Amino acid sequence: MGGEERWPVSVVVGEEEDKLFSNGIVGVAPEGEFDQPRKTKMSLYFQDFTSGPNATVLQVIPQPNGPLNFSKFGTIFVTDDPITKGVERSSAEVGRVQGIYVTSALDGSNTHVLVSIVFTNEEYKGSTLELQGRSAQFDEVREVAIVGGTGKFRLGRGYVTFETIYYDSKISYSVIRCNVTVFHY
């Protein structure tokens, strides 16, 4: 077959094999690519600025004459926080957390989180983790699902916990620890 690369393959079918074949639905993957998921745990630090010229969180429709309002139902925020390896702002940057938060509870107690952790460090460069779910924003520790991933975290599933470990109201700066537990291939 003149220069074609041949891969051993595994055919993935469901319990209703005949029905799947009759509908033409079948998945093919290189053998061994999805054998056993790996588990990765890490702690990351979001460097979060909510005001000033270098703000990394913005309210989509700003409040007139006032600070950000995280507890008003329907409020939408966009974020592009640097992620560092350590707590300090000067710690090595390993990525960015980019996406949106929507205050989704009438009483303002919950936000819906839809963000990507985009890795820029050498070890995971270009890989992402996709986070989605309810965050009880006034709880000390909040948990959100990992619903996907790319690159080194392909087919990622798991969870993250968020904990605000530092806040400076004078400069509207906080550090949020993100503990990641992800299963991936």
C-alpha cells in the first residue's frame, strides 16, 4: 500500500453491536491510546485583580459609580487571570484562566463558572482544562467540575476546588488557590 502508515486499531462498539453497525456508528482509535486514565493532582494560584488599569476581571455591564457587584443576580463577568506556580505574584506563570462567571442565584449566593485553564508552561504548553458548574461563591471552599480537556489532559474529567487565600481590598487583589484532580488519557 505504497508508503501508508498502518496502525493497529481497536474497534469501540456498544452493547447493541448490531444496531450500531446498522446505523454506521463505530469509533476507531489507535490501540492503547485510551487504555487506562492517568490521575494528575496539582495546586495552581489565580492572581485576580478586579480594578485598576491591569484588571483581570471585568463586569460585562459595569455598575455606574461603584465597584464590581458579585452578588447581583444576572451579573456577568469575564476573566483572564494569570496562573502562577506559587502564591506570590512574582512566582512563575504557568498559564491563564479565561472565561465567564454569571451570578446565577436570585440571592447572589451562586455563580455559574465556565472557564478554561490554558497552560503556557513547558510541561503542559497548549493543553487546557475545561471547568463548568455552580460555585457557591461565599463558601470558604468551592468545588466545580472538570468537564473536558485537551493536549496532555485529553478527555479530562474530575474536579477543582477554589479557595481565596489572600485578599487586599486596597488594590482589589486576591489570590485563589485552585486544587486540581483530573483523570485523563
